[in-house]
Amino acid sequence: MINRLLVANRAEIASRVFRTCRALGIETVAVHSDADADLPYVAEADAAVRLPGNAPGETYLRADLVLEAARAAGADAIHPGYGFLSENADFARAVEDAGLTWVGPAPASIEQMGSKIESKKLMEAAGVPVLTDHTVETASEADLPLIVKASAGGGGRGMRIVRTLADLPGEVAKATAEAESAFGDGTVFVETYVERGRHVEVQVLGDGRGGAVAVGERDCSLQRRHQKVVEESPAPGLRPEVASAMHEAAVAAATAIDYRGAGTVEFLYDPATERFFFLEMNTRLQVEHPVTELVHGLDLVEQQLAIAEGHGLPAVPPAQGHAIEVRLYAEDPAADYQPQSGPLTRFEIPGAHGEEPGVRVDAGFASGSVVSTHYDAMLAKVVVHAATREAAARRLAGVLSRARLHGLVTNRDLLVAALRDPDFVAGRVSTGFLAEHPDLFAGAETDPGAPVAAALALAERARAERTVQHGAPVAWRNVVSAPQRTELEVPGADEPVVVRWWGGRDGYSVEGCSVLSASATTVTLERDGVRTTYDVAVSGPTHRAVVDVDSPRGHLRLVRVPRFTDPADAVASGSLLAPMPGSVVKVLVAQGDEVSAGDPVLVLEAMKMQHTVSAPTDGVVVTLDVRPGSQVAAGEVLAVVEEK
Amino acid sequence: MSNREAMLEKLSSLAEDQAKAVAGGGERSVARHHQRGKLLPRERIELLVDEGSAFLELSPLAGWGSDFTVGASVVTGIGVVEGVECVITANDPTVKGGASNPWTVKKIFRAAQIAEENGLPTVSLVESGGADLPTQKEIFIPGGRLFRDLTRASARKQTTVALVFGNSTAGGAYVPGMSDYTVMVKEQAKVFLGGPPLVKMATGEESDDESLGGAEMHARTSGLADYLAEDERDAIRIGRRIVARLGRRPRPAPAAYAEPDADPEELLDLVPADLKEPFDPREVIARICDGVGPGNAVAFDEFKPLYGTSLVTGWARLHGRPIGVLANAQGVLFSQEAQKAAQFVQLANQSDTPLLFLHNTTGYMVGKEYEQGGIIKHGAMMINAISNSSVPHLTVVLGASYGAGNYGMNGRAYDPRFLFTWPSAKSAVMGPAQLAGVLEIVAQQSAESKGEVFDAEGFAAVKQMVEASVEEQSLPHFLSGMLYDDGVIDPRDTRTVLGICLSVIENQPWTGAAGYGVFRM
């Protein structure tokens, strides 16, 4: 029996496992890196052990430290969550060798499914349909398009689609290099790429003695950069016969390896032919497991623990209704999904505390949490369970749009737009969905009232902070000459928006709308007869305040343009600025070199992604203050290219 | 015409005249100035003051009725810079190159006096071509005080900051020269005693503007400029940083207060179009002073309500700050009113409470009975108390302010910290009709004493002319043009204006007077 469980993971999944533990009376132990010390999951645990450092390689991936933490904290079982050590057979073995309960499959199962090439052979033998393999040598024009995958990869990393045969050797080389640096294993393979394929996966539970059950399927087709963002259960538009066949294939896969615990068998589903192919088996709990839990009324973590304790498999309740989950990321979809890091000044999602039945929020962060550059930028999973798919999609979009997400750019607007897209609502989803719907990235048209609300709230804030003239109306003038100006940067716009407003005896006035009320936090405007109330939150230094404006018309994050800038602070033109915090991995030029516009100057690694910084113009590199290994902050000058 | 209509008409005429000051040297001149990438004086001020803070412009109608542009080619006022209340002056270079005329000088002197009395730093936004030469006789000799005022302010530790945006030559060079801090805008500021032609005439030396007085030269060589600004905005940025470092400690916020019990909008209805009709100043007090609220159980505690009822005295608060109020109720000041005022002013000095005077007086009562009753003695007591009172005084002329009543109620000559006028005000030695009538009687007596026949019909034209001229000269725009007040204000802004003034006066501590002149009993 498990009495004290350590979760060898972080953030939302740690919180998720702790929740079930609390319900079962199991004590909990968290491990955390330095950067994660203040995240909610650490406080939620009964005990917490620090893993010094931040990089995953020195913290969450250090099997020895995690085991030592379990020993020190007196844990008798370890749950690996997902990612990190969850599919590391050596770690599973070490856990078992230490006499602890491993909440996961047998180490041998992990190994069997760990290699995509090996697992494919194994599944083929078990009668599970698989995709044909190719090599650089054997591939022909007729096989196109192809996909290159890293054997040790996961979560889309190292995947490359090849549409021209000539590109294949180069893409294989790149994928090999990327896999080498990311996973320490450069093995890649090439297989057929199914266009408009859907990603459908089956949740299985195995008892480790050859028994296995399927707990429905999930559709995870909506992906970005091969990473899932919207997941649902059941898979829309799947004929019951096809679904059953898929469930059977998944059970066959699990049975073939005497699988123990919760696992997921992923299939590539070709809706055109209704055929499906085995992709891989994930020998752990999936990020998207909540949709299955809501639809089937089963706590998968509870089942994992029960199986680990040697209990049998549950009876699987039939699916009821429909559940949709979105992954809320701190990332900028408009900037190629660039991950964002920094403080989340406000992070409130309706239903996060169970106050909205049918809504479930698995979050790893809270208001005030800091999102670090060291790990995945997923903030939370927001899940809605409703009677029908349409109802779930509409409600989830509503919940997301009412959320208050301040401090970092998120993919919220993209998620809401996707959930409201007619194609999505009609169930026409595929892995290419986002690429085929570029309009979803445009975002709503900027509400002209939002900058006005921001300007007036800033004025009210300044009034409250004033230490003289307390009773004087804001911007009062006995001789009137010009309106007040508040300049605000709007994300994505080249020019700041200038709000011109008047203060004085009769309150605020702004052209084009009437100001019904204004305070430092709430502004109500009327425009064309329509009244809108804006919630305004201000953070950061006064002169460059970040202003978050929320209203039923959406969220807008504005940054005030300082009234004055010290010319000494101005950045020399031709400066290359770090697009995000990270470290320099490669410097491709030397000071004094001539470069042409677009030439790569250096490569920056941040959030596990490499970014090439290129020369903005033809010119000469006059300044170069960084070298490989340099840590840089966002906005830091990396190099200066003087135009010729 | 209703009271409100009459007041609104006057307000629209006020707005027209203020717009003349704002227009400066006119469209073409403003356009040319903007084309050079330069800012107007009010644009400079808007950037200088804290965002959303109030700016109380002073003497905006200076020079009204004269040959000079309304506003006198300079903007002065009180603004908040980095949380510090400052006197700000800004030359208007669009008006004759910002040249100083006699009204400019008077206006700057008044601003300097306000800085001195209230202990404020001064920020001068300088760009002036010097003195208006045709009127140099009125400027040159008294104008020297400008520089004396600057250095005396410095001696009193009332910091002076000069931001030089353009010409500041000859005598004008002493503005940056006498200031504690000087900022000059690159390629714009020009500060020298004598320009190239004068130097050539005086010594034969060939020179140019930049080597004689450019910003770069002053920042790097002469040391006259403490800071070299990249451009105008940068100069203002530096100016704000200078003020931010003056070490002024924030004062505690005043007590919480309630808005007035009655609607200030109704102030427009109160003053009768014809000032012969009296109005109750309590109605004004109820619309400018704090209403009933925490710590202010009664909005206005009237003192001696049954005695000398033609003058209302009492205690109130404005923006949470205590004040004593003296307001004319029935126009005429009798002996009782004068004695009541003298006592009340002494009481305010006992408790260090600032005083607010609200004028609507036709003066001290005349006539046998009153002269014999000692009206001069009693009026003198009132003037004595007010002259020697050392708490800050604020004055607002609501309506009539005639004769010695102007003095007794703390008129301009008695140096209230601030004096503002409503558009309904009129001020003169006596009413125009009375003055003309007096003239007629005197003329008639003179003719009769010489045995001549008084030409009553012929004198009617003279009488009419005098009456019209006195009427015109007793009106607010004319008097404001003469710098006899600090500005004509919209009655609805009275509370704000006084609130700003009460905040300003707190920059300089005060204690009530301990001694007065001899009171004739």
C-alpha cells in the first residue's frame, strides 16, 4: 500500500497527482528546482525537496537526486508524471531497485515502446496496423510526402515534413543534429506522411499480467508545431465500428507487452480511408488525460495507484457527453509561437476552484507566479465537459475569454478563435487545421475603447499617487490649450496608439465616446449607444506601465510609451536585440566582418528552441559583445551592424 | 436676461480673450515655429508638468486693452513637476520673438512674488529676443529686478531652473546666468551678452553665434550650461530630473473631505446681472467649501451671525484644509461690520488659519451719522488687522469692489497670496454713475463759485463719456490686463482654484500675527 508518494515532476501535473492523493489519504512529496520554489504545487505538497539548480539536466532529470529526495522525505512510491523521467526505463528500474513502488509500467515495457523503430516491429507482429518505413536511399517521388522523426523524440520535437525528394538528405541531417542535441540520440526514421491525418489515441489500462482495457479514445488533431493544443473525447465523427477497431488494436498492443498501468496508444487516422496506423505508445499518463476522466467518470491517477498497489482493472463506465481540453501556453502564436517568460501578474480562470460545474482547470501557476525559461511554457489545461461537442466548445471558448491572463502573451485568443471556428465546430479537424486557418491568428480587431480605458485608468492612478493638489480635477486647466496625450504600444501595431483626452471640471472627455465613469481599475465608456465596462490592471514601473484591459470584447495588453527617453538609453540603429532571454550557442561572425542583410549573425537558444539572429541590413559588424555561452536578457543588444 | 445667461455671456467673452493668449503670435507665426521643430510655450509646459496634474495659469489676460498681444508674450503659472509645486514661466517666441514688453515684465515679477511668498522653485522656459525696444524706457530700469529676484530666490533656497530653448541674449543671458541650474538645447539655445555684430562694433572681433553662445560651447567650454539637451523634449526631461532631486519632502495628505453640499454649477445663477441687487454669500460658500463629512460635522460655522450682518464671517474647510471666510452680504460696510472683521481676522491669526475674502462691496458707509459714529476709525481697524495679519490670504472678487471696501476686503494692494476675479466683478474707486455724478456736482459748484452758469446739457456728454470710461476700466478683463488680479476665473472653478492655492501656500510655513498697528478704539 502506498502511504507517501513523491511526484518526480513539476507544476500542473504534480498538483494533479497530489489532488488524487489527498482524496485517497496518501501523503505527498514535491521536488522542485530553484526557479520553481514558489509555484503552487510546492506549497500544496506535504513535504518538498529542493533540487538545486534550474536546467532539467541538473534537476528533474537527475534520477539520483530524485531517489535521494524520496529517501530523505520517506516516500514509498514515485509517480513520474509526464515528460522528464516518466519514460526512462533506467529510472523506473532504479526506483524498483530502491524498494519503492513505481507508479508506471515495467521498465521492460518502457524500453520496448521507447524506440519507435523497435516498437513498430513489435506492433506489426502483434497485428496492429503500422506505416511503411522509408530511407533516404529507398524513398521515391511516389512516396511523398514523407515525415522525418527522431526515434527518441516526442512532443513533436525533431519532426520534419519533406515534400521534395531533394530535401530529404538535408532534413534527415538536420533532424539528426537536433535529435542529437535534444535527446542525446541522433537516430531518426522516415515514414509516410498522411495529409489531413488526424491524431487519435486510445487510453489503455493494463494489469501487467496480460489483462488490458481501453478507456475510450481521444482526438488530439489540433496541433501546432506537432504539439497538441486542443484535445477531446470522444473523437468526433468516428464511426463506432472504427472506434471499436481502434480500441481493440490498442488493447492488443498493451496485451502484447503485458503492459502495466495507464498508457496511450497513438494512431494516425486517415479520415479519407477510415484507416489508422500505429504511431507510438506512450508509457505514462498523458497531458490530455482529463478529457477521458470527465467523459468516463474515472480518475486515471487513482487507477494508476491502484494498479501499482496490485489491484485489478476497473470496469470502464461508458462515455457520457463530450469533453474538450485546451492547453493554455505562455507563447505568442503571431510570432511563431515564441515562448514567453516572466511574471504572470494575474492568472484567473473561471472554474479554477470548482465554482463552475463542468469546468476543470489543471493549472501549474497562480497570479504572481513567474514562468521561467527553463521548462515548457504550458500554464494550464482548461477542460469543459458538456452534453454535446458543440456545447462544450462554446462553453470552453466562453470560459477562456472570461479568464484574466496578464503579464505574458498567451495563445488564449487563438484557442478561442479555433473553438469558435465553423470548421472546428463541424468536427472538420486535422493536424493541419491551424496551418489551414491563418485567419485565426489575426485576433479580433482592436477595440478603440480599450486604449481609452487604459489611458483614463492610468490618469486615475496618477491622481491617487499625487501628493499635492488632492482635490483638483485631473488635468484641470483654467486656460485650455491642448488635450492630454497618452501613448500606448499595441501589440502587433507599428505605431503606438495615441489617446487624446481632456480632463477638468466636468470629468473626462474623449472624442468618439462618452466616459460614464472612470477609476484606476474600472472604466465605463459608451460608444455608438453601446455601453462597455473595462477592467483595467496596471503593473510594472509607472513610466512604462503594462496595462491589461479586459472587457467582453477581449483582452488587450498595452504598454505605455514613456513620455521621455534618455537619449543615452536609445539603442543604436542596426542593433540586434535578443528576442527573448536565453543563451548564445553560436556566433557566426567576427567583429569587423562584412555581412549582407539576412546573413545569420548568431544563434540563440531559449526554451529549448534555437533562434537565428540575422543581419538587418548590409553592413559591417561594429560591435559584438557576446560569445558562445553568454546568457542574455530579452532586449539586450547582441551585436550592432552598421549600415554601409 | 437671466443671471445665468448674463454670466455665460461673460464666460464666453472670457474664453475668447483667453484664446487670444493661447493663439500667441497667430497662425503663421505658430506654423513657422512648429516647422522648426519647436514647441509652443503651453506645449512645453504640458510636457513639463506631471501627467494629469492641474495647471493654474496666472495672469493670462496680461496686457489686455494695451497695444500688446493678450498674455504679454509669456505664460506663467503653477504646475506640479515630479510631485513638486513649481512656478513655471515660459516665453512665447511666436509673439515678436518672445520680446518682453512692460506687461511681460510685470507678469514675470508677479510670478516671482508668488514663488517667493509661497516658497516654490521656479522653472523658466526661456526663449526671448530680449526687450521690446520701442517700450524700452518702461522696461530697462525696472527690468533689472528680474535678475535680482532670481538670485534672491536662490538665496532663500527656492531653486531656480532655466531651460533655454532659444535666444536668451544680452540682459536675457542673465536668466540662465542667475539660475541655480541651466539646461540648454543643442543647436537652439543662444546665450551671449553681445552677438556677432555688436562684438564687431565693440572690439572688431569676427565671431559667430555658436562660438559666442551656443549650447555646446556653454556645456563644454564656458560651463554656463550644466546640461546639454539633445532637443526640447530632452531639456524638459532633464528639467524634471532636476526638480525630482531637489529633496522636497512630500507633505501629508489633507484630511478626507466631502464635496460641497450644494451644486457648484448653480454658482452661475447666483450673481445678479445688475450688481445693485445683493446676493447671499452663504450660497457661494456652500458651493465652494467642503460639505458635511467626516471631521466636518457642519459645513460653515458662522461667527457673530447676529452682529454686523452685512458681513458674513465664519469657519469652513476647503479640500480638507481649514479656512476662515469673510464675505460681504449687503454691499455696504458699517462700523459693526468693520469691527467684526477686525476681530475675526485676529481670531484666524490666533489659530493660524488662512483667510478667504469674498468681495461684493460698495465700500464703507458714508453720511453724517456714520462719520460721527467713527466709521473711519472702524474701517481703519479692519484695514489694520488685515494689513498686519500674517496668515495667508486668498481673495476672490465676486461682484462689486468699490472704494475703501476694496482695501478693507484685502484687495490687490494688500498683497493677498492670490487674488482671482469672477467675470461678474467690477472694481473702481466708486460706481461709474456715482463717479460721474460726483464730477457733475463738483463742476457745478466750481461754476457757481466763479459766478458762471453751469452748462448742464453740455456737461451731459462729458458725464456720459466719463461714466462709460470708468465702467470699462472697472471691468475684470481690463483690470486683469493691468495685472490687478491673478486671473479671471469661471465661478464653477473657484473651489479648484482655491484648493490649488491652499495646497501651494503649504510650501511655506506661517504663524499668525502677534502684533498689529495701533487700533483706534
